[in-house]
Amino acid sequence: MSDNSTGQDQWGIDTRAIRTGHERTGEQEHGEPIFPTSSFVYGSAAEAERKFSGEEPGNIYSRFTNPSVRTFEQRLAALEGGERCVATSSGMAAILAMALALLKTGDEILASRSLFGSTISLFDKYLARFGITIRYVELANLEAWEAAITPQTRLLFAETPSNPLSEIVDIPALADIAHRHDAWLAIDNCFLTPALQRPLALGADLVIHSATKYLDGQGRAIGGAVVGRNKELEEVFGAVRTCGPCMSPFNAWIFTKGLETLRLRMKAHCEQALALALWLEDQPAVRKVHYSGLESHPQHELARRQQDGFGAVLGVEIVGGREGAWSVIDATRMLSITGNLGDVKTTITHPATTTHGKMTDEQKAVAGISEDLIRLSVGLEDLEDIKNDLATGLNALA
Ligand SMILES: *Cc1c(COP(=O)(O)O)cnc(C)c1O
């Protein structure tokens, strides 16, 4: 039995991150156990019948439920303020499971045009094949969302802040538009995590996570989650249970342990990112820094209002076009040249030729993915070491 059964509703966010969801077994373990088992056994044929029919709750098979996965789900739900969470094998699987659960042929998705590249491919290449129409609008432009919505629109989908330019949408206002048209609002909360932004409390209906990023925080495992109300999440659970993109118990354990330090890490990431952004703004070889924590950011006030922090992803425009940007990347010795983000290790990438490389020149121009842009996911190494590694390339250009 759990020793966590009393007063959990009153727990603060740090206590939830550390204690929610662990039901201690008869072994009296202190740390959360990993249950690497595909199935579960019964005392009798009659008990098996009751479990399979749903008459009696309990585990059957790890594609349906697994105690390690449930610990992660309950903990993330508690942090996001959702009634229920369903874990998935990746962030992309979370988006797919949500779509399988809630949409049908003839429905429309209205999405921000500033989305993770694979999300756009999932929509345009796969969902479109099943007769779902997808249209894209400018993230921050509420009139554009309102104008593009139709009676067939069932889902509004956005990432805020956007990658890599930190554009922001007013979540309560967007939720209002969705609800006036009888549609759901889903927010991909990967960049800020519940430590810095809780979309459900701001009016969103569903939260999507790539746990691969900050929830893990140390670049070890791939996973995802959908969080929201019981009603919709029961459908998402059904889709994952039947279609199979479930999370492994071992990965769930990694993410559970990641959640315990999430708020501390996010606070440290934010401090580092702001300090680095301010330093970069002063470098002669830097044309512009995109970060919602800077007063120069056009939506800085909105960011302050709806976020508890500004995250740690910076878009930085370098003098000298692609050549300049590449020379800064190639001059680094410590930073990791990789497309991943949300790691304690600082990563650097050239979006136009990697993460956003599949976009047409026109799509890139509209989304602001210029050739001179680099993206930094600011990690937790010593700030001086990060600066020094960037200074080599920047000073050569200045
Ligand atoms: C990485 C990412 C995803 C996809 O997650 P995976 O775990 O890689 O499948 C979705 N949305 C955003 C914003 C991401 O950064």
C-alpha cells in the first residue's frame, strides 16, 4: 500500500514531483521500482475473468498498464494539473495517439505553422491520407486562428514558445477561440514543461510532451505523454492500449526520476539561458537574439504573464549568413553539434539545414528560419565555458 495516500491534493508542486504515484510494494523499497514484465498473473481462472472483463481493476499486460509507467503518468498528471496522463513510446507517438483517439475522416486540424518538423510530417503525410485536413496559421496571430477555423475544425494545435524563435501565443485567448467553436486546444509543452507553464490551468484541453527532452533532462531515453481530462484521456488510453505505442517500464523509471529534479533544473536552465542571451546580444558578430526572456522580445510581457520562466532555447542570428553561422558552430570544441535539446549538455545546431531542412525556401522564409540562424539549447555547464566555446567563432567573425 502507498504511504502517500493522505493529503496528496494539498501537496505543493515540489512534493508531487518527488512523491506522487509510488505505491510501495511488500518489499518496503524506498526508491521507485522498475517492473520489467510483459504480463501479470492471477490466483484463479475466476480472478482472470474478472480482470479481463474490467469488473475488477488490476494489471493484465504491459501494453495496457504497468506499475512503473503508472508512477510516471500519475506524477506528470499531478505536475500538469491534469486528471489523467497516458505515457507513450515517444513524443510523436503522443501526438499520433491523441489524433487516433479524437479525430476521424472529415475533421480538420488548425495548427501553428511553427511546429516541430516531424509533427508537420505526421499531419501532412499521414493524417492527411486518412482524410483529415490540416491548415496552418501564424502562431501569435489570434485573428488568423479565428479566421481559419471552420465547423469541421476539431483540434487546435500549438507549441509555445516556438522553436527556435520563441514566438508565443496567448493560451487563454486561443482556448477561448477553440471552445467557442467546439474544438479542443492541445499545447505541446515540451519547451517549458510544467515547471514553467501549465497550459491546462490556462484553458487548454490537452497537453503533449516529448519526455525525451527536459523531463528526462539528460538525453537518455525516448518517450512522450498526453495529459488532460478523464473523458478525452480514456480515448487516448484506448488508442495506446490497442495500437501499441506504449512506454517501456525502464524508460518510465528514467522519466519518473527526471521529474524529481525538473523544477530545479529548469530554474538553472533559465538562469543560464538569460545570462547567455544578454552576453550574446553584446557580441559584434551577433545580429539578433530571439528569447522571450529579453526585454527586446516583442512578446516579453505576455511571456511574463503566462510563463513562470522563459526556458533555455535561444535562436541567434550571426553575421555573414550560412557561412558565418557554420563557422561559429564548427569553431566550438565543447558544445554538442546535435539536433536534440533539453539536455544538461549545451547543444548547438543550424536549423535551416538540419531540424528544419525539409521545409521549402518559402516555408522557411515565412517561419523565420534564416540561413544565419543558429539554435542553442543552453545546458548546465559552467557559463564561462559555454561563452568561451562560442567566443572563438564569434570573435573570428567580428
Ligand atoms: C522532440 C519534440 C517532439 C517529438 O518528440 P520525440 O520524443 O522525439 O518523438 C515533439 N514536439 C516537440 C516540441 C519536440 O521538441
